[in-house]
Amino acid sequence: MIPFSTIRKRSVTAVRHPDRDDIVRIYIKGAPEFIVHKCSRTYDVDGRCIAMDPDQSQYITHDIMYKKFTSQGLRVMAFAYKDIPIDDWDNFRYNHNNF
């Protein structure tokens, strides 16, 4: 677990996947400008996992989060996760650029 930091603008929690012992699931939450640009996939309105291109990333951060929410004085937070093989976990967690 990496606690929230005002400098990093995010926090990270890693847990063993609930259904697969060979997978570590990493959850990250924080400021959208630090989270959304790291994402390569998203879920559409039907719950399907789809690729996220730069235009969609821009739409999420600018049009949805900033124009709709922050313009109303609301605080905005983004959430994401990534599954990685447990064998890759040690290398992944020591590279802080991943988080």
C-alpha cells in the first residue's frame, strides 16, 4: 500500500486477486490528470472493456470531469486497476514510475 500523497496526487493498494492466486490486482485512486492518462482501456456504457484512445482520455478528463463536475465546485477523483502476474510483482512494485 502506498498512502495518498499531496505530491504524488494518488494512492495505491495491491492485493492478491480474489479469484486467481497467480494475479496481483493493483488499485489506484487520485487526481484524474494523474490517473486517466495511464489507462489503456475503459468500460463502455454496456460494461464492455474497450481500448481507450487519446481522444477518449481527453474527453474524460476535460469534458466530463472538469467541465461537468469541477465547474459545479465538486471534487473529482479517478479510480483504476491493473492485473499483473504475481511472478512480475517484485519487478513492478520497485519501479515507482508504474504508480
